[in-house]
Amino acid sequence: MPEKPSVLFVCVHNAGRSQMAAAWLTHLAGGRVEVRSAGSNPGDAVNPAAVEAMAEVGIDISAETPKILTVDAVKESDVCITMGCGDTCPVFPGKRYLDWKLEDPAGQGVAAVRPIRDEIKVMVEGLIKEIAPETSK
């Protein structure tokens, strides 16, 4: 991994799981990781239940917008993580590809999104330990 690894979270609509994962990684990694998220068919807006669930833990994703997945985004990322939604990324040598199997929060209320949010947090914490562990100075 480079000194500052980069991660791309991919989900079809880039409106729920991938947005929450990107927000958790940004929040928890403390600037040690470059974070991107995108989707093959981006929605019009981030899922309001995901926005509310993240706000409950002090993370504001209300200004985020779904973004289209590009080949360049994959090329520029060290780790590409799909969110169990069947989306695929272009494959390039030297990249690490993961698929996190997560329930889809689309159309669900905040009560159903909370466990997904919490599961994503645990997965992101594990990822940080792998790719950007804290170093003592």
C-alpha cells in the first residue's frame, strides 16, 4: 500500500451503503486514507434514512451527492469495495477488490438503516487496521 492508500466504495445508486462507508472511513481514518464513492447508476440524492442514521452518530452526509462510477476512479484507487449490490468495477492489475455483503437500505426507514450503518462501521474499522494502521511517533 502507498503511504496514503485510496479506497473506492461502489454501489449501484451510490445513495446509501457506499455513502455511509465513505463517511465512516473519512471520519475514522483521520486523513490517513483518500476516500471515494460512486455508482454505476447514481440516484438523484443520498437516501434520507442514511443521512439521518449517520447524523445520529455525529456524521453529516447531507451535502453528499451520488456520483457516477468512472474507469479513472477505479484506476486511482488502491482498494475497490462493492457493497453486495451486484455492481462490478473495471479490473486493473495491482488493485485489491472486495465485496461487502450488506443489506440494501433503499426504501427502508432509519430503524432498518441503523444496523446496516453499524455493520459498515465495523467493516471500515477492520479495513483501516489493514491498510492505514495508526503509527506511533
